[in-house]
Amino acid sequence: MFAKRAARRIGIWVLVLLLVATTAIAFSIWRSAQAFRREQALKEERERLRDRQNALKEKETELNQQAADIYKQKATLYDAQSIVADSLASVQSNPERSMLLALQAIQMEFAAGGKASQPAEDALRIAVESTRTDQVLIAPKGAVRVVAFGGDGRLLASVEGISTISLWNSFSGRQLAALKAGHSAVLAIAFSPDASELAIGSDDGTIRLLDTATLGDRASPMKTADGVRTLAFRPDGLQLASGGPNGRVVVWDVSASSAERSLPGQHGPINSIAFSPSGQRLLIGGDEGAMLWDLSPGGSLTPIPYGDRKKVFSVAFSSDDRLLAIGGDNKVAQTFDAWQLNRPTSEITSTAPISHVCFCKGRLWASSLDGSVRAPGTILVGNGGPVHAMDCAPDGERIASAGDSNHIRIWDPNRGAEYLRFKAHPSQLDALDVSRNGARIVTVGADQMRVWDANTGRLFFQVSAGVPADVTFTRDGKRIAVAYEDHVELRGSLDGTPKGRFSYSPSSIIPTFSLNGERLVVGDGVWDVDSGRRLLPFSGGRGVAAFSTDGSVLANIENGLLRVWNIFAKAAPTEIKIPDDVSHLAISPDRERIVITADKVARIWDLRTKRPVVELVGHSERINNLVWSRKLIATSSDDGSVRIWDSESGRQVGIIPNHSGAVRNVLFKPDGSGIITSDESGEVRVSPVDFRGLVALALGMLTRTWTDNECDGMEGKQACLQFAEVFRPVVEGNRLARLGDISAAAAAYARAGPHLASCARSAP
């Protein structure tokens, strides 16, 4: 019994001990698990903290990079604006450099912010307007000392080094031939009027006549007792005049290769001679001054008062025989009445002696040892040193100049920032319009209506037109409507054949077409142009009138009262008292605003509030026309410029300066990419408005990019070098395009990258 109880107690204690042990083990396991979980939690927390720290570091790095990028962007934009300022400062002294600077600034701004600033765009437009360089020819045999145009200006001759003569196609820049003209220095060359012969004068007194086709001698050389410094053909090509260092002038019979007569007159060297257009007089310039030799029997020698007997380096006649020009040591190029020699008519002043003078389309040009080529109001710079050689093409369309280097620069003296320029009429146009597809331009003036190719300036046809008030293409482009005081004539747009006519009562309102060519307003009503039917009566009476773009709204101003009608509604017109003496007006495309001009200022009025909201100020003379297209307004002025304005802010966003006098007509191309203007000379221009068109025009004008030496002198040397590398293919493409190798030019443009390539290819 006792043993059983003892065994039971032992069993109980064993169970208790087992329970305690199990509990202890379980507790230990639980504690271990808890510790493990705590460790895991701590580990996970440490990992989360580490991840957060890494994320914070990455964010900090990202923010630092963003800050660095923003700083770099701001620094780049700041540098770009500095380059813009440099571009504007360079435009008068070196417009080609100014254009390169503006393009570089635009490239930097695009890289930094994805768009170009308005100041950079303005700088590029001004530089393009001022750049006249057409191309640069590189003579292979050294510095160029003499240049001369022949015939229609396509052929150009140059003297390089001592006696190497090159013939060039001045349009393409291709070197056609080169020859060594003996051992003596060649000092003078001259083309015969038909460019079939080239006269070459050397310092040993030899004069050769070369056949420009074969480069062989056409006759036996002529020989003078001293050297030949200058040559000139008579306009009929029968005689050749030469001048030498001993003051002797000889007139040669070209066919006989013999001297006909000579003039021993001056004591000093003869530097330049020129025949008058009639061939009856010879203008002579030398170290002892200038004089005019009457070549008729018994003719006299008349001195011309150029300074205080200063040295004369160059002389020239205008093609109409009315003017002669003299330039020389006194740093002035002067024009004189060719028949009243004591009466100077104008002059060009330089900072150094004048080396050459010539006339281009009646306008005097002079080259100077200060490195410039000048005309009144224009300076062409870029020769890189003194200009020793210059000539004007016979047609007045090109100028060649050369200095101390082997570069011959071909200038277009008439070029500005436009795609196209052509002489439409001999004087001011009465009106013009462009077809809805932008392909044709119609002009009326000098009793003629003429239709032109809007891309090339080629004349399609012309017909007599009298003195119309306005002209427009019909909406379908198949007809042209010409409005007169009391009727409209419709003509075919392809050949000018009559297509109809309708009449109306004369009035004090100038007949005015809507921009879309559908409507015409005159004093007795609004007319449908296609049908010749009067849509509704109109009692505007007097003053100026204008349609909205779609022809649905008509505005008229008379005696300071503006009235605006919806021509298809019966509601009374909106009336606004206008305090100014208004000369022109235009309605916004949304028909909610109207712009009016008074003297030099244009103001935009809100038709709902009947108050002026924006003022357009910038012209220095009277505004005489305006047009509203999309968000832009263009105004033309007697100051010779067209200004382009943002219609919301009134900010000027572009300018087309340097017209030949007052600008009478202005209109936008239908797609808004260009603007068409005409001035009082009868000249029509088509200029880019959009930024892409401006860049394309600039790229198409590039004849060079930065050199390493130029980049060395700039603060942003690396940016300069990158720019030079990017634009080098564009320059090469332009050169190949002028040579006519279009496929090679396209390949060169492609190397410039897709954006620049597309711009370059679109340049005319």
C-alpha cells in the first residue's frame, strides 16, 4: 500500500517535473522565437531605414543633378543671351558673323530649353536682312589682286599671286579654267562687252587678248613703252584703252592690235580708266587726280575737282551716262553729273582710302582699304582685311571683292531677309493679292495686271488693266477680279482672258474685296464676286471699309464713327466713336476685335467693351496698310519697313526693313508662313514670317562656319567648336547645291542631323 502511494507520488512528481520541463522548454522556445522575431523585425527595420536612406540619397543626388541642370540651363541661356547681344553689336560691322552668332545662340537655347527666345529670333532676322554674301570662291594660287565680271555677270576673272588667271562661274562658284599668263606681274584685266575676249595687261607693257572659250591668243600681243596698270574696253568692243605708270593713256584698235591715239597728259601713274556708255569719252584717274577726255576730233581734256588733287584709284560711269564716280586717297567716293563736272551729286565716306568704285543699277558702290564695301546706307563687311579688288556685274545683281587672302567674296547687293524679290512694275503698285494655294501673285500697276509665280518670280502673263482700286483671286483660284470705280472685271487666272463683268454705282468708298475673294463692298452694297449679284444694300457712305477673314462681318469708319455689321443678320451695327483720324482697319479672325491705324500708331479695339486694349508703337513714319492673320498683325509704313505684332500682347515679334521707299501693300501668305510686300519702287518681296522659315533662309545663306582661331577667341570655346562641327555639313551642302550636285548636297545636309537637314533642304 505504502509502496503504491510512493510510486504514485513519484509518478506525480515525474509528471510535474515533466510538465515543468516541458513548460520551461516551451517558454524557452517561445522566448527564442520572440527574440528571433524581434531580431527579424529589427533587421527589416534596419533594411527599411537603409532603403529610406538610399532613397533619400538618390533623391538628394537627383535634386542636386536637377539643380546642376537648372544652373547649367540658366548658364547656357545666359551665355546665349550674351551671344545675342554680341550678334546685334556685330550686325553693322560684320553681318555674316552676326548671323553665325544668332544661329549659335538659337542652337544653345534649343539644347537648353527646347525653344528659341524672341531676342535670338529678332537678332537672326536682323542679321539675315543685313547679310549680302552670296558665296565665297577660294582661289588656289594665292592672294587675289584683281577681279572683273564679263557678259551677263556669269563669268568672273581673277588674278592670283603674280600672274595666275582664273575664270569662274560666279553663279555656281565653279572654277572653269586657270592659266599662267607669263612671267611678268599681271596688273589689269578687262572683258570685252560680249565676254568673248579677256584683255590682260602686265607690268612689262604687254597686252594680250585671250579667247575666253579656248584660252588661246586671239591676236598678236600689243606692247607699250611702260607697264599696264589699267584696261577698259569701249562698249562696242572695237577699242581698248590702257593706262600705265608713266601717265600715258593709249587707245588701241582691237582688230588691228595697234595704237590709234595716245594721251601723254598726266605726269603721275594712271590707276583707272573707264569709257562712257556712248564710247565718246574716256574717264581717267591717276596720282595727279581725275580728268575726262573727249575722244571726238578736237576733243578736250577736262580736269574734275576731286579733293585737293588727291590720288584717284578708281573711276566709273553709270550705265545711263548721267553720272560718273571717282574714289581715291581722300577716303571719299564721289559722284558727279557726267556733263557738269564741277557739281558733285553724292558721296560715300570711308575710314580709309577708296580702292574701287562701280555702279549697280544706278547705285554707287565703293570698296575701301578699311575692309568694307559700301553704298549709301549699306556697308558690307567680311573680306577679312583691306579690299584691293572689286567689280560690279553688268546687270547690277552681283559684286565681287577680294582682299589680302585667296578668298573672292560674291555679294548680292539687293538681297535681304526674303525668299524672293522681283521688280513687278516700274513704279508703285495699286494693289496685289496671292492665290489661296499660295502659288501665284497678281499685281496691278502702271496700267498693267501681271501674274507671277510666287516661288520663282517668273512672269506668267500680263494684260492691260487701267487704274483699278483693288484686285483679288476668286476663292477657287480660277479667276481674278479687278475692281474699278464703277465695275468689276473678271479674268482667267491662267491667261488673263475676260471671264465676266458687273457694274455698280460709283461711291466715296474705295472698292474693297474680302480676304477670301468672295465679297466686294462699294458705296451701294455688298456684292458676291462669283455671281456678280448684290447681296445687300450698304449705306456706309464714305471712309474706309474692311471685311472679316470669312467675309461675314463688315466694318466701316466715317467721320470718327466705327460701324460693324454682320452682313447676314438684320441687327443694327455696333457703333464706336473713334477719336483718331483713321486711315486703315482690319478685323480679327474671331470677329471680336478690330485694329485701326492713325499716323504712326495702330490700336486694337475690343468690339464688346468698345474700348482700346492694345497699342502697336514702333514705326517712325505714317502707317499706310495693315493685315490681320491668325494671331499676327502686319503693318506697313512710309518708313520703309513692315512690322509684325503679336495681337494679344502688342509686342513686336518681327520686322522686315530696308524696302526701297514706302511700303504700300502687305499681306500674309494663306498658310501664314510668309508675308508679301510691295514698295513704291514697284518691287515685290516674299519674306519668311515663321521661325522655321527664317532659320531655313539663314541656313541657305551660310557660306562658312567658325574657324578654330575664332573659337579660341571666344569665352564659350567648346560651344563654338560644337557649333562649327554641327553646321559644317550645311555649309558644304550649300556649296554643292550651288554647283548643281543636288544628291551630294542632300547627303551633306543629312549629316547635319534631321532638324537642321530639313531646314536646310527647305531653304530656297
